[in-house]
Amino acid sequence: MALADQFDGLLIDLDGVVWIGREPVPGSVETLAALLADGKEIVFVTNNPSKGPLAYAERMRELGVDIGPERIVTAGMVAARLAGEAAGPGGSAFVIGATPLRETVAATGATVVEGEAGREADVVVVSGYRGFDYEMLLTATLALANGAALVATSHDPTMPMPGGAWPGTGAILAAVETASGKTAAIGGKPEGHLFEMALDVVRGSFRTDGVQKEPRDPRVAMVGDRIASDIDGGRAAGLETVLVLSGASTRAEAEAAQPPPDHVVENLAALLR
């Protein structure tokens, strides 16, 4: 029996699992198409907030995987919700991140501020951002010294890319936490917020007009490439875990992990074997 046949639903990471940079991992697109055709309930979960769900869904469709934005949950969505709660009514946010994250934070009702105005922000939001510089670090540090809350999309230190890993959110967050002495609330994996949102989507797929369909208790696995976020987070959420070796983690790291992943496979295509 194929590994995928053990599960009714799958939470699947994107970077390092479905693609690396702009290039699909060999076999990933065909595997996803086969899983969807077989009726598997799939939700994609990513710590990368550089795009919103609509943009991610469009990219998936360009690759040949027909899914809607409701099937994608990003750490940016969760971090924005946490930031909006921390800012409060009429509050402001200083965002270290790309435009999609700033827009998502603004959609919560918080006013996104830039430059020196950021020093008076009610919350600082940190994510991976190529434009990060000393001025942003200074603004964030001063805002936090003035009492701002600190929220980040993840602790992931790197991001899988062709030719080698690039610095990720965790690298920028380390600078902000070191300079400020503050510890961030994390929106993405391994924290539970993102898993809760994704599991709500999976479970909702087994309901019609409020009536529960079979299976009444769907068996769901987390499929990812990073032990510290995907595997540890999936386990904490009560899921079986599948580590793919196409991204951030090696087989030696998987064997050394305590406890280890439930399953270790070379890539996403191995789910069908």
C-alpha cells in the first residue's frame, strides 16, 4: 500500500517540498495531481509569507495543480492576526516584510507605518525580507524599547534555494531579538496557530451542510522538509509526520532526531510508492 493511502488528508509544506526557488521538485506536480484525483484533502502550509494565498494558488495552477486559495495557509496570515490583536483598535504596526505581508497586516485594521514613524508602532512584525537593513533594525529596536509587541512569521533560519540555502526569517529575527532583548510570538510552524487553521479546512471538507461525512475522524499527516518546524510542529498538533529529504533536512538529521519523524522519504513522489 502506498504511504499516501494511509491518510485521508495531508498538510503539505511548499518550499523544499513542492518547489525549490522557482523550480518544482521533480515529480511533485504529478504527485499532487494524482493525490487530488484520488480524493485526498490537501492544504498547503507555508512559513513563507512573500505571497498571499491567491498568488500561491495562481502559481500552483500555472504548474498544473488546480487548487483554490482557501487551500493555502501562510504564516503571514497567522502573524497578521496576532499583530492586529497586539496593536488593538486604532493601533499601528511596523512591518519588516514584503508587500503581501504588509497588506495582510493592514487588512486586520492596523495602520502600517514606515520610517521614523515606525519607532512609535504598537507592534513590530518580522519576516524574511531582502530589503532588510540597519535602519529597519534600528526602527524595530526603538519601537520595542517603547513597549511595542514583537511578532514574527517563523524562526526558520534559512530557505531552500537552488545552489544553496538563503537566509530566512529566523536570521532577521535573531538580529531584532538580540538588539531589543525581546522574544517574538511566532505565527508559523512549529506553533499551533497555523496547524489549527489548516486542520479546520481539512475537517470542513468532510462536512456537507453541517452534516459530518465519512471519515468522521480523518487521519491527517504533515508533510514537510524541516524537522524543527514541520515535523516537531506536526507532532505537537497530533498528526503523523512525513519528512521529505528534498529540502532543508538530511537523512542523518532525521535519524538523530528525538523523537524521529514517523516516515522519511526522498521526495513528495515517494508518497505514491
